[in-house]
Amino acid sequence: MPFSVLFSVFGVGVALMGLQIRLSGQVRDQIRTLSTGVHGDVKDLNSRIERVEERLSGEIKAVRTELNGRIDQVRDELSGRIDQVSGEIKELRGEVTFIKGHLSAVLALGFPKKVETP
């Protein structure tokens, strides 16, 4: 093999190695750029997720507060209604006791136990 051919092959090999080094450097730079971009995107997504979580947390607190207020309102309404019904029951018991007393008095006077209706 002549020296010029060997030198040409060697030159092509060196040129290919230089090209490989340059390409690997470019690929490495592109990988860094992409990873930096991806890292930035991940940070952006994380911050967006945090903002959504904060907003949802605030909305959950607002709904919880509203529901607690409504529960208290219903509880107060029921308590008032229970007190009203309880008062009505006491009145009815008093009336029943009054009627029982009159019936006992009538029976004690010797009236017939059966009352005829007209």
C-alpha cells in the first residue's frame, strides 16, 4: 500500500474522529438543552400543581364553612321545632289529665258508665 493511500486513510480516520467528537459535543449540548428545558417544564408543572392545590384547598375550606353554617342553621331550626312540639305535647297532657279528672268525678258521682249519644 503506498504511503499516500495510507496517509489518506489515516486523514479520513482523523477527520471522522474529529467529526465524531464534534457531533458528540453537539449531541451533549442538545441533551443539556433538552434536559434543562424538561427540568424547567417540570418545575413549571410543579408550581402549577401547587397553585391548583392551594386554590382547591381554599375552595374546600369555603365549602366546609358554608356546610357547617347550614348544618348549624338546620340544627337550630330543628331544635326550635322540637321545643315547639314538646310544648304542644305538654299542653295535650294537661288537657288529657283535665279530662281524666272530670271523667273520674262524673263516674264517682254515680252516673252511668255508658253515655248515650243523641
